[in-house]
Amino acid sequence: MQQLKVLYHPKYEEDYPTASVESPARVEVICKELKGGFEFVTPEAATEEDILLVHTSSLLKEVKGHPLLFEVASLAVGGAIKSAQLAWEGNPTFGLIRPPGHHASPGSHWGFCFFNNMAIAVEKLIREGKLERVLILDIDLHFGDGTHNFFQGRSDVVVANIQEEERNSFLQRVAEDLESALPYDLIALSAGFDRYCLDWGGTLEMDDYRVIGEMVAEKAVSSCQGRRFAILEGGYYLPDLGKNARSLVDGLASY
Ligand SMILES: [Zn+2]
């Protein structure tokens, strides 16, 4: 068993109302790849108070109108919060959570996202006084507008959306943002896998996810006491999604 822990809840495989492409099988295939290699930790649901750290009461009310969706989305936020807390304590973590969150802004949501898992997790640790400065790297194909909108104008959180279309410049940009955002006391990774060469983006090879995970791990160890975590965002090419996640997680677990 490696030191890295995986946050997972069986409810993430519920078929709540969403677009069919964002299917329970996404979590299932990743789960199969990671089981046995890492300790699995079961999170609790986030409280409404946690959700309201980022979202308006009207958005919360809207999601609550769909009880199953609300239950799973609250568990996803809880998984992100626990991932961040464990990372803060020095354990690298991967939040194998669903639904994704980076397209959820304070008062609106789209793109299969309902609550912004990443923004809530990071904001909670900052409000608790545990973190002063955080780097959020978003490697999903799609611009993480929700996370960007929430932290816009803040000096304590740098949100770096990597949008390079070409493979080498993408990896180069990850390295540059890890360096230019310094100093920070935690690195958080919004891990979408839809940049994969056989997925919608067509940019990255499977091994590139390991390289990205390693870059994050190496920088976290040298700059912020090893504090790093990743949570699942997009990624829709099911035949390789599990292996891509395994590749990233192996890299993130190194050092
Ligand atoms: Zn995406």
C-alpha cells in the first residue's frame, strides 16, 4: 500500500439525473484500477453550511429539489473536503468523486456540475485558518469557470487553468505555473481526463498524467510540506479512463 489515500463512496456510482455521458461507469472503471493499490477512505456528506461557503442559497435550494442528486453531490463535496484535510495533514489524496464541480459558480451551474467541490474544500481550509495561500491547477479540457469565478480577485488563491492545445506546451505550462505561483502551502489539482488523446481533447498521452502527478508531487514536497491532492473532474473515454487516473495517481503518490 502506498501512502496516498483514495476518497470514495459507493453512492458516487448512483444514476442521478444528469447527462448520460457523465455516467456512473466513470467512477466504476477508476475504482477497479485503484482498488488494492491504495487505502480507500469513506467520506461523510458536506453540510449545507459548507456548501454555502461558496454557493447562494437559491442554488442550494435548486439542487435540493432533486433528492438523490443532492445526496450524491453533497457526498462529492464531502469527499473533496476530506481529500483537502488529509492533504493538509500530510497525506497525498485522490478524491474519486462524482459529480464533478469546476463548472459550478456561486449562483449557477452547468456542464454536469452542481456544487463546486474544489472551491468549497479549499475555501473551508482557508476559513479555518489552516492555509494562507493555495495553488489550484485545473488540467481538465474545459476551462474551470466556476472555480475561476469564485476565487477571482483573491490574492490567497491562484487558479491556473491549463488551456494549451499542444502536448508539450501543456506540460511546459504545468511546470511554469507550479513555479510562478509560489509561494503556496498546498497544491490542489482539478483532475479532468478529457484532454486524453482518445477523449474529446486529444492532447495528452496516458503517461503524461503520471508526469503531471509527479511534477505536482515533487513541487509539493520541495515547497509546501508535501501537501497535495487531486479530485476528479471530467474524463469520458471509458476504455482508458481508469488507467489514466491510475497514471496520475501513481505520479501524485511519488516522492
Ligand atoms: Zn471537461
